Amino acid sequence: MSHNSDISSIGKIAYLGPEGTYSQLAALEFFGGDAELLNCASIDEVFTAVQNKNVSYGIVPVENSTEGAINNTQDCLVDSSTKIIGEQIVSIEHSLLAQIGTSKSDVIKIASHKQSLAQCRGYLARHFPETEQVECSSNAEAAIRAQADSNTAAIASELAGRLYGLQSLDCRIQDKSNNRTRFLVLALEDTAPTGSDKTSILVYTENKPGALFRVLEPFENFQLSLTKIETRPSKKEAWEYVFFIDFEGHVEDEATKKLFATLGQGGVEVKILGSYPVSQ
């Protein structure tokens, strides 16, 4: 479902490549099948492409429902001046892919991204307990390996299977049927309120007793509903942390303005990552 019918006339969209990744699938679902896509070798490259105006938009994974946060994306959000302008939730359905004519008994290696291998841990233990697992930078890279070697199978999407001419030896092999990944859409401009928005912020606090309470108390006072809170080392000083917080509302809402004013008075540093429509 395209969120922006005229998006293809605006410019390219960068995603974590190569072709056949779930990031590409997220980009096609968010922007529509006619969107002009640019595949990047890393999450950092997607951020840089947006930052340098080589593309109009970028799309990156930020968290998975079974494996948790994508640390690389969080670290890039700390340093980047790009804005989050949207989100896309993608159902992750893994297939076991191999060259046409390959059978399960031919498989000596199974290649995939480490998160995908983890998401299929139970299936692999049951069906391929002795088979060597090979970690790749992406599921699409795993599909390319399977395309080149009849003894290697890849865990990847059906999209990757179609792109690389592979057959599916098994489908929906992920251990949890409700496995989903949340992707963020990046740009350099802000978005206007829609009435159903989410805001993402970074909060830096001093490492003192009650620091987290002082951050969270104003949300309760202004009746702002938190949808996520994550902690990462700030990388500024040892044992200092930065909080990634998502909450319902838009930066232009009065309650949100009051929240930021209160946090500022409490000696807390806030970086606004963006306000954007909630994914349906």
C-alpha cells in the first residue's frame, strides 16, 4: 500500500541492500511498486545518502518483535540530523531457498543474517541440527550465495527467491508466526500533524539517582502515552546512557511542547528524531 502516490516523481529511496532484503520489501510496501530504489551496502550508507541529498528518502530497520532493537540504526540516529517521517511494519516470513533441483539432503550450509538464523533457531535444530550456519550481512547476500552453490541454502524472503531464481524448500520457517520488523522512513524535512501521530526522541540524562524517574514523570503529568523506551550507552562518557523514547502525539501538540519545556528545566537534553503518522 503506497503512502504517497506521487513519491516516484520526488526522487530515489535508499534502502539496505542488496536486492531481495526485507528493507526493499518495506520500501515497496511504503512507497509503492513504482518507487525508484537505491540499494546501499549498510545502514550507515542509507543515513549518509539521505544526509547528503543523494536520495529523497531512506528506509532502515529499527526493531524486530522477537529479536529486539537494531543497534546500528539506533547509533546512526544519535549522530544523524535526518528526521523520521514514517514507519512501516513488515511481517517477516522466512523461506528456505536453494538452487532449482536441490533437495534438503544436498544442503551442507545454511546462510542468512544472524537475526534470521536466530528467528529460525527451533526449525534449524529440528531439521538441520548438524548443518553449518553461515552468517551474512543480509538475507539477500545469503540468497546470492545459494544461487552460486548448490550445497548452500539461504534463509530469506520469497521476494529474494524470485529475484535470484531460487526454489523454496520450505516456507514460513520462522519459530514465531507473528514475527514482525518495524522500519523507519527517513528524510530531511518534518511532517505535519495528521491526528494519529507518534514522536520519537532521544533523551540524555546525567548518571544520578532518580534520573529515569525525572524523565518519565512529565509524560504521566501531561498524559502522554509511551509506546517504547530503550536504553543505549551514550558513547560520550563511560556509564552514561541515552534513552530512545516513542510516545503518542506530535511535536506541534500543546502537551508535547509542555513536555519538552519541563524536561529542559530538569537539566535533560532532548533530541527530537521526528513526528510521523502511526503505521496502520
